[in-house]
Amino acid sequence: MVESERLRIIYQLITNPESVGGAGITPKKGEWENVESLFALHDHVYNKEWITKWSTKWLLTPEDLDDIRNRLGEKIGFYFAFTQSYFTFLIFPAATGFLAWVFLGYFSSIYAIVCSLWCVVFTEYWKHQEHDLALRWGVRGVSSIEAPRHEFKPAKEVTDPITGEKTATFPAVERLQRQLLQVPFTIAAVLMLGTMITTCFGIEVFISEIYSGPMKSVLVFLPTVLLTTGLPLLTGILTNFATKLTDFENYETESQYERALTRKMFVLNFITSYMPVFLTAFIYVPFGSLIVPYLDVFSLAVKPFAENEKQMKAPSLPSQFTINPARLRKQVIYFTVTAQIVNFAMEVIVPYAKRQGFIKIKEMQSARAQKAGGVAPSAAAEDVPEEKEFLARVRSEASLDVYNVYDDLREMVVQYGYLALFSVIWPLVPVSFLINNWVELRADAIKICVEMQRPTPWRADTIGPWLDALSFQSWLGSITMSALVYLFSNDGIGPDGNPSDIKGWGLLLSVFFSEHLYLLARWAIALAIPKIDSPGRQRSRRERYMTRQKLFDESLDQTQRIPPMAEKGGQITRSSLEEEARRISLATASPEERFWNRQRTWRESAQIGTGYIERALPDEQEVMAEKKEL
């Protein structure tokens, strides 16, 4: 038994309900509301060796992934396996994108086709690898045998007709009625987030393209400030509502709950991550000259700084406004390079600096309070000297955040979306992601070891609903990239050099052919990839073979106890079958039955009977002698 299994069993013994053999301790709930959390302590010796080993390796081996699984559980193991597979697959589009950037330029149809096919191959191969890892780690199908959630509220108990056990259930119809609330939630999220992003987008276009007054270089950052302050607040409100809605849907198991919550979160992430690029690509560039004259409404944002109305006056004619085709490319570069660097800093560097800063501030406040006198002694002051170092370590780790692997998976899936949807705009997108993900793998390992409590090693046999998100983005990318190639293929403006002259039927035709090419390629690749052999599948076949061999040996052992049916090498005839049946009957029949079954056929029985009769009759010579005497 590996370490992750031992820790998981211990955790379940502590937290599972008493009805299934656990202690029923639920942190921050019910009678256990004073229990903050339950977690295992870090193995700092292993953590140091882990980080040191990874810092000197270019690629992770299957043994490295097995080690993660043995230490942190299958759920985290699947995340690192996915990120490693994604990183390895990025080598091909990175090389292709670099060549396209050098020789083909932007919005290359060749690169778009290659990238779409790559997306299909990657998603289908990951399904294959995911199945292989589940077999390798022995967790295939574990999602169907989970224990009920502590928060699950059954409506009734039913008796299983097969096992006779009572099972707590919740009516599927009632849950479906609750799930229908996702429709108005999605509509409200799209309207609220879309309105905020569109408003900030319009203000940014107005200031950068129309406004010509003072402080323009400063005011151009106003939309960014509005988004960075208002968008997280609004997203947080919607996230809390999505969590409460998922709680209301009342799922039995943790995997079902996470799957439902992930779908809602994907909608929010999709809007906040991709909507600005969609607005620029499909609204600003094609219809910018028609929309800009109506952007005077945003003049209120800069009116206190303008010297006169002329500085805020939008062009009255479309011909007076010039579209900036480089705007879209700069936007994609920001999301795929700058935003990735900022995210790394916010994920690893800022939390560490903040935690160290809080520790210093706390020490300074404690020192000042001690000098002033009258300060209450801390809990650490009452520690036994022999336990002081250990308890300090426990308190330090208890103050850390709880690691959620779904946050890192969400980050990778959103990144994949930029590649699948918009990389044709700037072909160096996969190059940026290749470099970022090499660092990301090591940064996540450091984050788990240093900035987070040791995760509970949960089992899993998949990355969950994020796999569906990958497939959806791959399909949408086949549509998006074909539309982008059609709209911007001619020097970033359009096929005719004028966005207003773009033909709608041409756009729809390119999207139609691209989508059907994607569906055909996906069908062919989905048939081909499962035929690839793998160690996990070989192990599964070997186990099935050993099971069949064991059953065969047991059956053969039982067969050897039965009398032989026929001689080796003999021909199978009617007479031989009758002889075998006769031998079998002799072994189990009564004495009378043995007597009558010793003969093979009725003719033999007749001959033997005739012999008995003849032997019973008197001899003819004796009869003649008796007659003469008379």
C-alpha cells in the first residue's frame, strides 16, 4: 500500500459518517465547527528532493508521475500527467507556429488547418492516455463507487431489489427541475459580464481611437482599472451564486458535485477570458467604422479632462475613421504572454511575499505589545520544550491555504482555449505556452510544497469535466480560426481590403467546410488512436489472461477427477461415445445398472443373453443318453 492510500484511508476513517464506520468529524460543520481543518503534514525531506530533481529535468518520466500519484493521490497525478502531455504536444505547434511566423505571416490558412488537426489529435490522445493511466494506477471506474457527500440531503430511502440494502436517494426529476435554474443563471452571467466587458471595451476604443485631449496616455488605462476592480467583484458574486446553486442541486457524490460546479465556472471563465478578443475580432474590425460614430456616449468618461467638445467628437462618417488592424494582435499577445507572467507572479511570488510580510508584521506587533506590557501569552508560549519545534511547524502549515487542483486545471484549459481559438492571429502563441508550461510544472510543485497544506490524496480516473471543455474548445476553434483567416487574410483587413466588403456567404461557407473537416478528422482519429498499444493496456490484457488461465487450470483440475472419456488419439465415433457413456455410468450406477450397462450395444446384449440361455440348457449328448436308458 502506497503512502497516498494510507493517508486517504486515515482521512476517510476520521471524516466518514459513523453509519459507514467513520468517526463523523466534519470540520467547521455541526458539532465540529471549532475544528478548522484536517490535513497531513508535509514530508519536507521528500519535498526538497522532489523540487531539486525536477529543476534539473527537461521532461517528466512515467516513474515521476507514479511518484506523484503515490505521494499526492491520483487526482493531482492526473493534473501533472495532463500538463506534461500538453507540454510535450506543444513542441509540434510551437515549431509549426515559428515557421509560419517567419515564412507565412499572420492569419495563415496552412497554420490554421495544422493547428485544428493538432487540437483533435491532442484531445483524442489524452482520452487514450487518461484511460491508460487509470489502468496503470488501478483506479478505472472509481468515480462510480464514491461514498456520499456529507452535504447530501436524501429525500427518501429505497430498498435495493437485488441486495436488499436501504439506499438514500434523491428524485432525478426534482434534481432536473433544480438544474433548469442553470439556464437563467447562464443568461444573467452573459448579460452582466458581457455588459461590463463591452462597456469597458467601448470606453477603451473611444479614448485610444477618438479622444485627442489632455492626459490621453493616462486615461487609456481607465478601462483596465475598471476591469481589474469591477470584474473580479462581479465574478466573485456569480461564483458564490453558482456554488449555492450547485449545493441546491444536491448531488450524492463529490465527483458529481465538482462536475456540475465546473460547468458553471467554465461559462464564467469563457466569458471573462475570451470575450474581449471576440469583440475586437468580430465587432471592432469588421464593423468599427460603422460603430465608432455612435461612441459619443462614452465621452462622459473623459469629459472632466477635455478642453473642448472637438476633442471628444467622434467621426460623423465611416470613411473618416481608420481601423487599427494591429490592435487584435497586440491583444492576443497580452493574453498569451503578459497575462501568463502576471498570473505566475500572482500564483507563486505574491502569496509567498504576502505570507512573509504578515509574519513580519505579526512579530513586530507582538514585540511592541510585549514592550508595552499586559499582553496575553500566545499558545506557543505554553508549549512543552520538546514539542515546541513540532507544534510551530503544525501551526505554520495550518495557516496555509487549501490546494484545489481544479484551479490549476482551469488555468491550463483556459490557456488551451487561446491556442485553439486565436493562435492564428499570432502564430508564436504555442511558443509562449511551451516556455510557460515548463515553468508552470515546476512552479506548481513548489506551490504545493511551500504555499499550500498537504493535499488530501483523493482518487480519480479522469480530469473530470475539463475534458469536455477541451473538446468543446477544439470544435469552436475550427469555426473561429476559419472565420479569422477569412476576415483578416489580406494584410489583416479582409479578402477585399475593406471590412465592409466582406461577403457573409463566403464567411459562412468557410466556417461550414472547416467544421465538417474537423468532424471528419475527429471521427477518423477517434477510430485510429485506440488501436495504439500502451503499457496500461498491456497490463490489463495480462491480468485478464492470468484470470482466464487460473479459471482454466481450476476447471482442468476438476476434469481430471472424472474418468477418462476416450483414449488419446482415438477417433470419435458412435461406438466410442457409447463406450464413454457406459464407463461413466459404471462409475456411479447401482449393481443392477452396472450389469445391464456393461454391454456396448443391444446386439452384444443379445449375444450375451443367448449365451446365458445356452449354458442353462442341458447338453444334447446327455439328453440322447438319457433317452436310450429309458
